[in-house]
Amino acid sequence: MADPVAWTVVERGWLVYDADGNEVGKVHEIAGDENHDIFDGLSIKESTFGHDKYVPAEVVARIEEGAVHLSIAGNAVATLDDMRSAPEERLIPESSTWYQRLAWWLTGRNR
């Protein structure tokens, strides 16, 4: 077994293993606050064209150089929620005309 490392050194592409030691995907993104050393979790890509799955920090058993080990079985990984990016805040300029505002509202750009 390799030496454990901190979550802050995890990089995109590291292999992710389930509790049985089977590869279940690769790290795609890391979620956390490095300034306050708060690890929220990570997203993994199970396949090239698959959706990213969100893995909460609570199911990360250990992190080693190049690998993340989970405390859940591989079939439980498939039931994890899809990773969704945070919604962006969009502001409509005050100088916008009523028809620009209507167009933004109709296209969902006002959210």
C-alpha cells in the first residue's frame, strides 16, 4: 500500500477504485476550499462518454499518489448523483430594452 496524500494534491485523471479494489473511473474535478482545507468531494468519469458522478468526501476512504479509494462497492458508484455545475449568476444590464429583457427571459439567460 502506498503512502496516503492530502486531497489537495489529487489531479485530474487519477484512477478511482471501489471498496473491492476494482477501477470505477478517473478523477475529473475536485471540489473543496484549499484556503480552509475543506474537501467536499470529487467528480469521476466512469467512461469516455458517460456523465460525471459526484463522489462526496464521506465515501472517500483514502487517497494515495495517483489513486483514490472509495468505501463503497462499484454498484453503489453507479447510483451516485450526476455532477452538476453551479449555476452562473447572470445580470441583465439596466440599459436593456424591454424586448432584450423578454428575449433573455425566454431563453433562460436571466437566471
